[in-house]
Amino acid sequence: MKRRTIIVVSVSLFIVAAMCVFVSMNMTSIISLNGNPASQAATPIPESVATSVSPAPPPSNENDPITADAFVAPLARADERTTKKPFGIYITKANSPVQPERFSGYHTGTDFETFLEEASVDVSVSAICSGKLLSKRTASGYGGIVVQSCVYDGQPVTVIYGHLRLSSVQPGVGETLQPGDYIGYLGTGYSTETDGERKHLHLGIHKGSVLNILGYVQSKEGLSGWIDACPLVCKSGN
């Protein structure tokens, strides 16, 4: 009886030892090559984390053409000021909304009027785009005038700011202006600062790099060399 008990115990110990060896071998087999448990290396990323990763933004293209979004209004409340002479209107001395009228032809720019409360206060004019100041001088029909070079839709343009008080224009010729930069004040109405015209801003955009400050052209075809500024700068809220 005693011998049988010893045999049973020995067999039991053998079985336990064999199981330990088996477990040890399996634990070794699940170790990954980099020394970390394979169960950790294979742990899936929780769906909530995976879906919260934002894709990288597309690279910016520095050569994208400058669009209307790059232009700003030259005056506050610009969309409320174009009440008399918009771009392209045909003006004669008889039909002009401004009387008496000195000029005739198709209007190459957009006129931004002043409000009644601005009659005796300084009204600031700002650059509508980025570019160098090309010229500031007096000119017939304008009084003080500033011309700036800019780019629109990948092409050079010149911007005309007419009827300014030239003594208030601080930027110098050759200086680069950014959209919204101060240029100067509107000239006093019916004075030499505006060449006798009412207090307002004439804003023209001419295609190309040649300085052309004509306020009117004599044929509708002549307007093809000009750009209507209002869709670029007459934005509600400006």
C-alpha cells in the first residue's frame, strides 16, 4: 500500500513539472522580436483615438494668384458710398448725377461718396491691396492723386486713388503698402486739393504696369483695359 502511494505521488509530481515546462515554453514564444510582449505590440488603437487624428492640411502654394479675398475697402462702409458714379457709367453733362459736370465718357473707376457728417472732418483712405507706391502728385481733374502697383489674378495692375489731400499722404514713392495701410485723407471739397470737385474718392484699377490715370474713356471698348473695383472692395461690413 505504501509503495503504491509513493508511485502515485511521483507520477503527480512528474505531471506538475511537465505542465510548468509547457507553460514556460509558451510564455517564451509570445515574446516579440524587440523584447516587448507581442500582446502589447499588437494592441489595437481604440476607435475613438484613431478617428480623432486630423489629416495633415494640404501644402500651401505660394504661387496661387491673388484673388478678390486679398483686397480690402479703401474707406469704412464702402458698400454704402457708391451712389453716384459706379464703374462703366456713361456720363454726359446733361445726364450726370453730379452737377455741374465737367467731364463726359465712360467712367473708368468707382466713386466713393462721403456722408453728410464727414463734410468737415478728415476721412482716411487706405490701400486696397499689397504693392509699391508708384506716384503721388497733383493731376488735372483730380487734385492730389496716388498710384500704387498691385497684382490681381496673377497679372500686374495699377490702382489710382484720386482727390486726396497730397500733404497728408505719408508713404513715400517706392514704399510697399499692405492692404489696410493708411495712405492719406480725402481732399477738401471744391478746393485745389480736389481740383474743384466734391469731396469723394475716385478709385480706378488699370490693367498692366503702365501708369494710366484717365478717369473716362470715350468708347465702351476702352473699358476693357480697366477693372471694376467694387466687386473687390465693396463688401458689406467693411
